[in-house]
Amino acid sequence: MKKTWFSIGQILLTLIVVVIAGLVLWKMINYYMFSPWTRDGRIRADIIQVAPDVSGLITEVNVVDNQQVRQGQTLFVIDQARYTLALQQALATAQQRRATLDQARREDVRNRQLGDLVAREVAEESRSRVETDEAALNDALVAVDTARLNLQRTHIVSPVDGYLNDRAPRTGEFASAGRAVLSVVDMHSFRVDGYFEETKLSGIDIGQAVDIKIMGEPGVLRGHVASIVSAIEDRDRGEGANLLPNVNPAFSWVRLAQRIPVRVALDDVPKDFRMIAGRTATVSVRGLAPSIGSQGAVDHRTASGVPATSQPASTPPSPAQPAAVPPASAATAPSAASAAR
């Protein structure tokens, strides 16, 4: 009798272990295969290439490598001697043409006062000379403004608040007009781009809360889905020499999921966090946003980070507090949204 109960206990224990192992296995499969998260994320920012509008030798550099700069701050100065002389020449030309115009106007007034004593042809020539000199003076004034603008453009300023690249220009280098000398990272444009497999897009909507784990950082950043791209490059199709489609062959039993960029706006960034574009991030999408789950529609204006509706999004918990458990209705919202799609 004891042996029978012992055998039953072994069978029950085995069944319990098998059930637990099956649940753990299913959880792992569901997490790694279907949950909307990816290790393929990157911190990105807008990079502005700064190129001078005029050419010349760099005579003064006011910044150093990797320095933080403000919008409008002078970065470097191009040799002003040539542009100062050009301005002086333009001013002298304008003064000369103004004197010529004054003389033409005096002659025109005198001819009008003489009336019939002056031939009609001479009067018309004097009037035409006035109009020609007025146009020449206007042209000279434009040249003065252009010379003054060129002189002003010798001061190269930062277009945005941000950080310089790892090499500032050096004194004595020649800067060519239209050719980038340095670049500035816009400090107000940092965001995270997560590259999700297309099989996981059904669980992602604009406005959803996102957890971002940066490689090498102990904390977790908070954000929300700002936008999802509308198109990616088709690398399997090109154009042949005869303007015919050139489609790469593929194995019918192997299909690789495309990766779709999803832009994540950062909501809460600690002050001591070192924000560097290009760092690797793990992006995990959390529960469906309230405005998405209740209405099922998304305004494309949310791509700029502004919620489409007046209903405020739920504030993500701070790192010190555990995330709140979503209600049952929110848990069923993704499946309903998927069915609607």
C-alpha cells in the first residue's frame, strides 16, 4: 500500500514539474517571439553640419573639441580684411553713382525750366539719364548690402544648442564656402529608434509607454512611441540594365522578418545621464496607451511627440516605484486592436 502511494506521489510530482516547465517554456517563447521588445535600438540625434557662407583663412577659433555651445554663439571667425575692403569699395561706388545721379537730376530740372528753349530730344535724354543713374545707384546699394552681409558672415555661429564634434577647426586652416568645417549635435533632438521585427508591430501603437535600457547604464529611461515609419527600402528588388525588375531569388521555406524603425520620444532623462548619439539600447513597449485603447484612432500629429487627444497620457512611474498593474480592460485592448486591423 505504501509503495502504491509512493508511486502515485512520484507521478503527481512529475506531472507538476512538467506543467511548470511547460508554463516557463511558454512564457519564454511568448516573450522572445511575440512580445514587442528589441535589443536593436539606438540613441539618435539631429546632426547639423556647419559650413561657412564665405571663403577665407580661419583667424580665430572660440571653441574646443566636444564643447557644449549655445545657439548664436560664435564658433570661429574667417579673415575679415578682404571683405572689409570689398565693403569700402562698394560704399565708394555707391557714393560716386549718387553724385552722378544728383548731377543728372539738376540738368533735368534745368531743361524743364527752360521749356521750349530746349529741344524735345535733349529733354528726353536728360530724363532717361536720370532714370539710368537711379537704377545704377540702386545696384550699387545692393552691392553695399551684399558686402556688408559677407563681412557679417565671417563670424560663424552655432545654429542650435548642442555639442561640437570631436574636432574643432584650427587657426590658419582655409575654409571654403559651402563646405562643412564642423558639426553640431542638437541637444534638444535626442530620441531612441527601436528596430522591431514586423511580426511584433501588432502590439505597438503611438502613445504607448516604453522602457529603455541603455547598455552600460544601471537605470531605465522612460519614453513613449512617437511615430512608426511608413516605408522601408526594398533591398530584394532593383532595376536591371533593360529597365526590368531585378528580383533576388529566395528560399521559399525561409522568410526573414523585416525590421521596422519605431521612434521613441524620451519623457524622463536623469540629469546625470550621459546622452551620446549612437549608444545601444534595449527598447521594451509596455501596455497600450489610454487614448489609443479607448478610441482606437491615432492622429499623425503625435509623430512630433504631441498627444493627438486632449486626454493626458498616463504618467510613467519613477524608477524608484514599481510599475502599476494595468486593468483587465487595458490588457485586452491589444487583441481588440489587432482584430480591428
